[in-house]
Amino acid sequence: MNYHSLGQYFYKLYAILFIVMLVPILFFILLYQALRVKMVTTPGHLFPADYTSLVAGIAVCVVWGVAFMVFYNRLKAIRKVVSLGERLSRYANLTIVRSVLFSLGLLMLTVGYFFSENPWLTIAFMTSLFIPAFFWPVPARVCRHLKLKADERMMVYYKMDDL
């Protein structure tokens, strides 16, 4: 990710993460409305609804577990890079990958809802929208994840422009 200042870094990172999170939300809204208006029929007769909901829930847990494992394992390697700019760039890429995996999990919940029309999957989808908010890369969290010290911490925390 190319950026000229830390303010621009966070602006671009947030814009990308918002777009990544918007895709499953739009997909869910369109599918939900299409099912409500009977524009699309549910292929629920192919699979039992309980099994579909269970498979969707397990698949989401697996994808999110992989997202957390990948994030924290790769974060260890990023901390060893000397340049702050390079660390921040790699951290942004890693955060985007984690957000894409979160979105993939949300899409799995949407597909599970399509096949089963289980209202619990709708509730799970809505509550799962808060998970990325808890892991949003605010400057304090970036400093903590990268274990920045003194000057680097102040630069990132207050978005100073000396890279």
C-alpha cells in the first residue's frame, strides 16, 4: 500500500476495510429481500435446514479461526522488520487479509441463510458485524500489535508525518 503520511495510511486502510466489509452486507440485504419478496425460491428441499445451519456455523468458526491464526503468526515476522514504513505496509496487507476472511465468514452465513432460512443465521450475521469493529486497526491497536517503542509509537499514535 502506497502512502505519503500516516494520516493517509489510516485513511486508505480504513477505506479498503470499509469496502471489504460492505460486500457481504450488500449481498445479505439483496438476498434477504429477494427471499422475502419471493423473487428467488429457497432450495431448502435439497438439504435439511438444521444441517445447513450447523455446517454454515462450523464453516464460519473455522474460517475465523484461520483468520486469527494467520494474523498472529504473520504478525511475529512483521515485528522483526527494521523500517517502520515497511512494517506498517505489511501490517496493512495482513489486516486486509484478515478482513477478507471475516467477510468470507459473513458470506458463508448468508449462503447458509439462503439454503435454510433459519432466523438464527440472520441473528448470527447481525451480531457478527461487530467482530471487525472490535479488531479495527486504530493507531493504539497498531502500536500494540507491532510493539512500537517511544518515537515510533508517538508517530503512529498521533499520526505524525515523518516516515
